[in-house]
Amino acid sequence: MFGLFKRKKKEPADSVGTQSAEALLPSEDSSDAAPAETLPETPTSGTLASAAGEADSPRASESGIEAAVGESDAILPAAEPVAVERQPQDAIAPEQEPRKRSWAERLKAGLARTRQNLAGLFGRRRIDEELLEEIETTLLLADCGVEAAQWLMDALRRRIKKDGLTDAEQLRDVMAELLTELLLPLQQPLEVEAHRPFIIMVTGVNGAGKTTSIGKLAKYFQSQGKTVLLGAGDTFRAAAREQLVVWGERNGVPVIAQEHGDPAAVAFDAVQAAKARGVDVAIIDTAGRLPTQLHLMEEIAKVRRVIAKAEPGAPHEVLLVLDANIGQNAITQVEAFDKAVGLTGLVLTKLDGTAKGGVIAAIARRCPKPVRFIGVGEGIDDLRPFSARDFVEALLGIER
Ligand SMILES: Nc1nc2c(ncn2[C@@H]2O[C@H](COP(=O)(O)OP(=O)(O)OP(=O)(O)O)[C@@H](O)[C@H]2O)c(=O)[nH]1
Ligand SMILES: [Mg+2]
């Protein structure tokens, strides 16, 4: 993966707006995905305006969209070579570990910090007010947010009273039960049977893991016997298109892209192609954007409207990809993207890293949306449907 980004940086800009877009996208790297509020206002507001201007060009206008689609200049079937030089294997090779850790091991490793903090509290000691305060602090430090921490503590106190609990060791199972109760409503697997093609639009801030998740989703749906098509709706950077094309090749699925398109036109093309080819699932990538970049939020709302023009009722799923490491900023992102595009589900990525895991509880209390998938790595198989029970077990270190 890293190699891909290294190369991307060396490439000359080869599409309209690439340079300005590079300037406005703060980082591709997850670790740099700063919280929206803390990012300085971009010094490139001039280039931002020009990027937005392109998106609003007559070519992209909703009235002119049919004409624009007719001009589509690149429909890239899976095996077809593309103009850009790359080495797909190198670019998206998963970790070269002798034995790759299992899914559960990686999730557990990712949540280790929170688990260890909680484990220290559920040891041999009596339940008292001091312990309860420590548990609450640990929940807050684990990104649960005030509402979820409060909800869990109230429920915990009720259970202690009701069941007459005295020993801290008894609290681990109670906490597991309460957390599962809190998270279970978010466990709603994505069903793609209802429509054909089933159109998925993928949104999120820069570097959240959208494109990587799309690559993994393509594999996931194929493993379910579905045919898949991808739409390269991140038209800001040529490298973004290339990245999706590589994932398309890796999965052996077609990628709809345009050399000089705008996001709405590409999305329209992708839907049309999905209908014409009779594929089961079309997944449309979009460029990363911050909720504070209002014109870009408007642009993505337009992409959604154009998809609906191409196929009434679509998109059938609007996913927000969230980096699990961003803490309470996740709430801001869910609310902002929901307002702009009407979210129907979330993908939580990077749970294999330093994520504390509690953010999912915060989402459950503050802005509940189905968590369709969670990601625990950069490899093609590192995405799974969210299971509240598995997640809680990994978080609390419960073996079954
Ligand atoms: N460890 C880990 N890394 C991930 C995961 N998902 C994505 N990444 C990495 O995060 C980085 C950004 O991923 P992308 O898929 O390019 O993110 P994006 O949201 O498409 O980024 P932009 O298009 O630039 O907005 C890449 O280095 C990915 O390999 C995950 O679940 N775990
Ligand atoms: Mg991307």
C-alpha cells in the first residue's frame, strides 16, 4: 500500500484540477487525518474555489449530465492495461508476515489498550465509588463520549444494586452485556438483494479508508456470488483513480473512470454502466472532504442527486467511512455527512491500529447509524460485517 502512495506523489498531474486538489487534500495517510475542527483553514481557498468551479461546470451540471456522460472517455475493464505505470502487486500487497494474524487476533490487538485498561479494573477488589469512577474515566478515555459513558455507568449501577454485586470481577460480564445491548442496534448487515444494480455511494473525510474499503467490499460481495462494478468518483487526483483501478484489477472487476470528468458525471456513468451490464452491486468512490468545506459538501450532495437521476431510488446505500482513531470527531462527521447526503450506514476502519474502540458506543448514543462493516487492516480480506458480540468480546477480552 505504502508503495502506491510513494509512487503517487512522484507522478505528474495529468488531469484537470489535480494540482489544486492535491493542495486541498491534507493527507492520504490515516495517521495524518486530523480532526476536522483542528485542521487549519486551508490556505488554498483560491484553488478550492476553482476545484468547486469545475464541479459546477456546464459539463457537470445536472441539466447537462446526459451530454457529459456521452463524452465519457475511459471505461476500464478489469484486465485492460491503463495508461499509468504501476505495479499492482507491489502497490497493494498485504503485509508480508510469515503468518498473517487472524481477523479476531488483529481486532483484539487493535483494541488492546482499552482492554488492558478495563482489565486492570475488573480484578480482585471490592466494588466501591472509587472503582466506579475509575471505570467511567476509562470509558471516557476509550472514546465512548460522555453520553455513552453515562448510559453505561447508570446501567452498571442499577445492575450492581439489583444483583447485589460486591466484587469487581463480576463486572466484566455485566459490562459485556451492557455494551452488547448498546451496540446491538448498530449491527444491521448490508443486504444488497433488494435492488439490481444495488448502488452504493461511499463518502468520508480525506484518508479515512474509503478507496481501500471499496477494494475490500468488492472482494466481499464477490465472495457472496455477486458481480461488482466500481466508479472512480474521486476525480480530484489522477492517483485516486489509479488506486481504484488497481483495486479493480486485483478483484477482477471493471472500473468506470473518466480522464477529465467530474464526480457527478462519473457517478452517472457508473450507474448507467451497472444497469447496462446487469451487475449486482456498483460501488462509487468519492474524494475525501471535510465537513467544514461547505462547497465540497454541496458537491457531494449533487453527486447523490445525479445518481438518483440515473436510477430512481438510488443510491440504495450511502456509506460514511470513519477512521476509528479520530475519537469524538466521528460524531461531527456522521452528523455533517448525514445532513449532506443522508447516510444509511457506516464503515469503521483502522480498528487494528491505535483505535480505542469506544467511538462506536458514542455513535450508538449520539447518532446511531448501522455499522455495516469494520476494517482491521489494509489487506483485501480485512473487512467484515460488524458483529456487536465479537466486538465487545475483543474489547473486554472475553474468550468463548
Ligand atoms: N491499518 C489500517 N489501514 C487502513 C485501513 N483502511 C485503510 N487503511 C489505510 O489508510 C490509508 C488511506 O486509505 P484510503 O483508502 O486511500 O483512504 P481514502 O479515504 O480513500 O483517502 P482519500 O481518497 O485520500 O480521501 C491507506 O494507507 C490505507 O492502506 C484499515 O482498516 N487498517
Ligand atoms: Mg480515496
